[in-house]
Amino acid sequence: MQLRHVRTLLTPQYGRKSYMVKGMAFSPDSTKIAIGQTDNIIYVYKIGEEWGDKKVICNKFIQTSAVTCLLWPAENIIVFGLAEGKVRLANTKTNKSSTIYGTDSFVVSLTSNVSGKGILSGHADGTIVRYFFDDEGSGESQGKLVTHPCPPYALTWASSSVVAAGCDKKIIAYGKEGHIIQTFDYSRDPLEKEFTTAVTSPGGQSVVIGSYDRYGA
């Protein structure tokens, strides 16, 4: 019964007859949820603090191409990637969106650092781009960090490294300025599939990578 209720919650009005949900993220206070869709729309739902609270759409951001991924790193700020290569910001307070930076390559992944004040985007051409809202005195550079050997669908930002992986079945840990720290090669393992997702622990010390039917730290 709860599953049916959640499914109803996540079925908004839409422009096209069919679409895929490509990204979901809770607000930092967990009272809202953002849904990114391939029909070029991001919906933000107010879900409340209790299960029985009324669920309503409180924001709607229409884009020029399909939303491919999103995250919600800070209050009122949703960061998302588009199929046309742009990384954009949606402000839930002003109900407006703006471009943070643009590239010529499909955005396949987004992640933030532990504080939520820096983001990384992974692109179909292998490029990984870094951007800071506030570098917190780290002095780390912005812009293109590195070109990964394949599209980094699995991308995460740990406290001391950036970890990326994809269809070549290799996991690479990069240092703060893009140099390779360590490589784990699973390409000769016949049971391994491409890597598709990655996540860092809240403290930034551990990373978990997921593939078709496996995950490991």
C-alpha cells in the first residue's frame, strides 16, 4: 500500500506521453524531493515531515533538453545535467534556473564533495569537470580535471580523491589535480560488467562502486 502511494506521488502532469526518470534527490532537510525527467522537466515535490502530510508540486523547471542527472547539495539549490552538455542550477526559492557551465558532451553523472560546496560532472566524452561554489580555501583548480578513458557513469568525490569508473571495467582513483593514484582493472574478469554507479560515505573515507549485479568498496 505504501509503494502504491509513493508511485502516485511521483506521477506528475507531463508534456510528453512517455518519459524516463533520470535523477532523484532529497532536499537537505528531507522535506522535499526533486525528480529529473527526459521530457525536459524537473519537478520538486513538498512531501512534508510525516508520511500523512499532503504531497504537492512546489516547483517546476522546464529545460531545453532531457535532464540526465541531478543532485541537491545545499538549501534551495538543485544542480542538474542536461543531454545537451550543460550543467545548470535550479533555485527553489526564486523558481528560476541558470547555467553554471556548458560543454559539448552529454552529462552522464554528477557528484558533490562532502561539504556540498563543490561539484563534479562526468561527460560522454570522458571529461570530468570540477566546479566550486566555495573552494573553502583549498586552492584547487576549477574546470576540466581529467579525461577518463570512458564515460564516467560511476563518479564520486571522496575526501582525498575522485573515483571514476565505466564500461571499460576499470576503477581509477584520481588525485586533487587529476593525476592517477590507483587503478583497479576488472576487464579480464568474465563475470564482471560495466560499472554504473558510485557513492561516497558521509565522512568521505569510503567509496562503494556498483555494476550489473555486484557492488564493492
